[in-house]
Amino acid sequence: MAGICDIEVVVFDVLGTMVDETSGLRAAIREAVPASDDASADELLTSWQQHVELEQQRIAQGLRAYANTEIIDGEAAQQVVDQAGLADPATVARLATAGQRLPPWGDSAAGLERMAKQFPVLGLSNAGRTALLRLNAHAGLRWHQALSSEAVLAYKPAPEVYQLAIDTAGCPPERVLMVAAHAWDLRGAQAAGMQTAYVQRPVGDPPTSSDVFELRCSGLDELATALTAR
């Protein structure tokens, strides 16, 4: 926890860390495909997630020009509907915006508000600009500023995404704390010189035994206590 008292700005991942992306997408798929049982809904959800991950990797590797999450989610929605044997454009259109209606974790809004009283708080998300705007409104997340990786035409963990947050913070990277439920995200932040805090969520990417983060917390309440008890 050394150095954590020097933090000036706190940056939060959004998808998975502040909102429950998995259950939100699953609910949208069940709505779009009412006949699906739990097993088939999970299969369609996996198809969605694999498409998004693959396309973001292709963009990172230079195999595809940058496309924001609205475009990629639209592709994923079409794939899910095709796989389910449906042919309703309205269903595809509704499902394509599922990422804008994800539920917050129970401690997200209150924890964010608590920390915002002491620090500038930034959201840093792979969600596209418009999707992030609507997601924040739906989930009740009130930032001092919300940053989309679309601004640098890249996806985390690309270095330029973290640099966007550092530049916005306007202070040395070691005075910026990155908060996420994904160890891969925090490793990217560490490579940019930021301090890191892992927040445990039911879904996410837990740290390995070799990961060294400044803080590891069970939720935002614990994180807020650690940061505000200075």
C-alpha cells in the first residue's frame, strides 16, 4: 500500500467493474429470444462475448480498422439472432443496444459518490462515446469525466488508452490510481506507470500469484475506506 497516499486522481474501468455486463447481456438475450432456456442463453452469451473479444483483438493486431462498440455489438447481436433462428430487424436493433442498459453493482453509485467527494473521478471504458454516455445515465454513474477509448481509436489494454486518462488527469502517472475488476486491465495501467487497485467482482479476471497491485478490495466500500482514511 506504499505510495497510495500520493493519489490525486482515481480512474475506474466501467464494464464489469462498475456494471454487471454479464447478467445485463444475458437478460437482453433472454428478452430477444424468449424461448431460450438457461443453457441456450448462456451459449448465445458466449457467442456474443467471443465475437467482441475476437474483433477487439483483430483491431489491436491491425487486422481490422477501428470500429466502436456500437458497431461490434451490432454484429454480435446479428450473430446471436441468426444463431437463434430469428429474423426480426427490430429484435436485432434492440439487442444491439444491450450494452447501454447494463445494471450497476450494488455498491457502484454510492461508492463512486463517496470517492468523488475527495478525488476527481474518471471513468475509462472501452465502450464507445455514445454507448458510454447512455450506459452511465442508465446505471446512475456520475463521473467528473467519462473517457471512451474511442477518443484514441483503440481498446484497452493498448497503452494510448491509459495515456488518455493520464493526460486528462494532468498529473504524473504514479499519482493516478486505476481501479478495475480485471487483472489484465490493471497490468496495462501498471505498464503506463499508474498505481492499481483490484476490486473483486463475481465475474472478472482475478489476479494471479505474480500480480502485485497497490490495493486489493472486496468492493467499492472497502476501496473508499482505504482511499479516504488518509
